[in-house]
Amino acid sequence: MSIAHLDDHRPNADGPGAPEDLIAAVRETRARADAAEADLLRLGLAWAHTHLEDPADDTWHAARSRGAYHDGAPHVEDLTDPGVLEWFGLPRLAWDAPAAFAVANQMTTTAGRAYLRDALTLAHRLPRVHARVLAGQVPVWRARRIAQAVLGKPADVAAYVDLEVAERAHQVGATTLEKVLDEAMLRLYPEQREAEQLEALDHRHATVHEGSLNHTGVAEMTLRADWSDLTDFDRALSLVAVALLRDGCTEPLDVRRAMAIGILADPPGALALINGDEPPAPTKAIVAYLHLSGDAPLGCDPVATDETGRTWLVDTVREWLARNDRFVTVRPVIDLTDHCDGTGHSPGQTDPYTPSPLTAEKVRLRDLTCVFPWCTRPARACDLDHITPYDHGGPTCECNLAALCRYHHRLKTHAGWTYRPLAPGTYLWHDPHGQRLLTTPQGTTDLTYAADTG
């Protein structure tokens, strides 16, 4: 049953939308999607093999045998470099190879590099699993998960995993895969596995999870630390929570303990609160760019947006401004439509090549992220690129500057990628292989097969 034979009417027992037909169409579509993913994996592998760093270099094969590295394991110095370790036992790609493949696949360059790495891992380190993928017996996403499990592992461990999971790769889950990998390491490298387990137990960290942040300004953080440090911290949270209750805070205990985290970030202020003393002048500051509509001050628009596009409740912003433990600095509004003075230089610019702080701020607030297709690196972590090179007459002003992360800046400079602005924050990109893409602060649009845009 083809999708073309299905209509938009409600399913009925006799019509083309009967449940059996719909299920058959779902199964047919799923099979086509899996076959397309397998084809894409073939193409990715072909692209990787034709874009190697040094096609004549076959020393990476040494990682497949015990003779080369004595036990088929990575060199000790490689263990401290995750970027090197994940490519152990694989041919190395040319530095600019992932970008064009990633753009064609509508993914970030980082995701494209990982895809090519996984394709090479399946082909060269997991041949049994790879053969089942090409035969249409294992979905690509499951095969990639197996490939990622053996990244950086010794050759015999990868071979063990390939042998153990190949016949059940179509249904192997994360738990089973972890168990097989653990068995391989215990059998082949018991001392190393024990050391890894001890290191994992001692892996201390304090991590703020930015992805958990919501519009009310609430987020999550996890701590893993020495027990005595954790108990001391827990006691300090309780002391501040009690002091907040004493001073009239009516929030529940768990909320007051959460509030105590910010208070403890200012030790003199926290000590004054616990002792009931006059609080000292605030020492903490938050720098945030919030965009309010004209109706927000009148209470007619309940939300604001920040420079990343995240939405906040105006009431949350108001609560932040009302706190007495933060510096609040109101800066002049930056007009992103304001232009340079006509000389090719921006106001306040002293070095003809280096943009002034105001110009740099305007460019980053306008572009938000790296302007390369599908790149999401924040503009504040990017270079400011002269679109028309400075030594070719390109001015240092916002009309000729754009945010590019260091990798994509190198692509533009050395690998034949070009782009030009069509409007503030909007760029048309061309790659060396004929692809054309439009980027805006809202995302990327592939124009490769669209009508000529000029």
C-alpha cells in the first residue's frame, strides 16, 4: 500500500484509510527510511575515504593488530587527548572534509564529523555489524551507538564487541552493550578496567545543566564531591534557609535551601544573613541583554527574550531587579540599525582593523551565533570575520563583519567557502561543490536546488 493511495479522511473498515492499510503504509515507509539511512552511510563512508588527510598513510592499520602497539591499545599519550583517542584505529580525515558533507546532510559540522567517524568505525573496526547494516538488517542509529561504544578502545576489544553483538545488533540496547563492553575489558584488560572503575568512582564535579533552564529562570545543577565537603555544604544551606525563615521568607524549606545557593555565592552577605547583621554592599553582577516590546512596561506583554532567543517571563526579570544581592546596571540601548560614519570605520574605533567594542557588540547581538550553515556556536565565542578581507579594501564596520567560529573562519579563509550579506544578519553561502545556503538568526535554508537568487 503506497501513501499516495491514502486519503485524509477518517479511517473506516472498508475505505483506503482502514487501520490495516495505515499500518502497512507505516511499515513500508519505515523500511524505505531505513534503506535511505543505509544509503547515506555508504555515501558518508565514500566521502570519508576520498577525503583523507593523507591517502598514502596506512599506519592507522597498525591499531588492528597486537604487533604494532604490543597489545593493540592506544599509546599512553593518546589517552589524555579525547580528540585523538576517538580516532584511534581509523584513517584521519582532511581537516575541512566534514563541512560540505554536514551541510548537504543539514547538520552541524561537529555532527557531520561524528557521522563520518562512526561510518569509518563500522567499516574498519566492526565489520560484522557493518555488513548487517548494509544488508538492511540493522538500523543505522543502532549501529552508530555500537560504534561510539568502541571509540578509543583497543583493537581486540572492538573485535570482541563485534563478534558478540553482530547477530543481535538489530535489537541490542544500551544496557546490553555496556555489559558486553565491560566483559571485553575485564577479560582482556582487567587491570586497566579496574583503574577506570576507580577513576569513575572518584570523578568529582559541579555541573550546571544549561539545557534544564526554563522561562522562570529555574535550572538544575548536580554535585559529586567528597562526603565531608557535601555535608558541610548541606549544613550551610540549612543555616541560610533558617535565617531566611527568621527574616520573614514564607517559601517552603526546599525552596529556601535552593535560594541559599545564590546567597552562599557571596560569603560576606551569607555570613551577615546568618548572624542577623546588616548586609554588605552586593558584590555579584548579572550581565544580560533582554529585549522587551513597547507593551512590556505597560504590563501588556508578559515575556522578554534574551540574546540567545530564550524567552523569559517579565515577572522573573522584575524579581531579579528587585533583589538586593546583585548589581543592576542599565546600559544604553544599542541600535542595531545604526551604521558606520561613512569612512569605513565605526564610532569609537581607533585601530583600522580591530572593531570597536560597540561595533563588536552590535555584530554579536545581530548574528547571535556563528553564521555558517547550521552552526550553533554562540557569537560571543566566535571571531569577527571581515567578509570582504581587510587587505582587499573591506571596511571594519558592522556591514562587513560577521561572527564565525574558528573552524568555519578557517574554512572561509583557506578552503574555498564564500559568503556575502544580503541584509543585516542574513548571508548567502557557497561551498566549493556548488551548494548554496541562506543563513539568518532564525536558521539555515538550503537553496542548492532552488531558483537562482542572484
